Amino acid sequence: MDTQTFTLENLKRILREGAGADESVDFDGDILDADFEALGYESLAILETCGRIEREYGITLDDSVVSNVRTPRRMVEVVNGHLGQTAPA
């Protein structure tokens, strides 16, 4: 049984490593339901993030994730769904 869980902290790290972070965004604040674009991440950055998640966690995310997943909360849920876990907030 796979015990990996993808968390918001994992997502923040991958976003920063892959696409950097907008200095005007408080990553330590409540960003779970913020739109990725409001956080400074457009589709190319989300595509890079998805690639990094796939490589690190050994999963394959559907192409629709890039266009349909708009918030960190939903990204955590989708990744945990692929990992067979219930998404922690």
C-alpha cells in the first residue's frame, strides 16, 4: 500500500522550485483556495509544476489538470487521488 501523501507544503516547494514565487504573494497565508493566476502562476508554470509532481511522485496527471485545476486545494486533492490518499487540507 502506498503511504505517500501530497500536502500544500509539497506543492509550495514544487511551485517555488519550478516557477519561483511572486514576491507580492504571501505563501505563508491562506492560499488553499486562491486561484493560481492570482498567486502569479499561469498555465505554463502549472504545466511545469505538474511535470515535477509526476516525476517526484511517480504518477501521471491528465492534461486536463493544467486547465481545470485552478487552486492549490484542488491540486492537492487531484494528486492525492492519484496517490490513493484522502487529501489533507
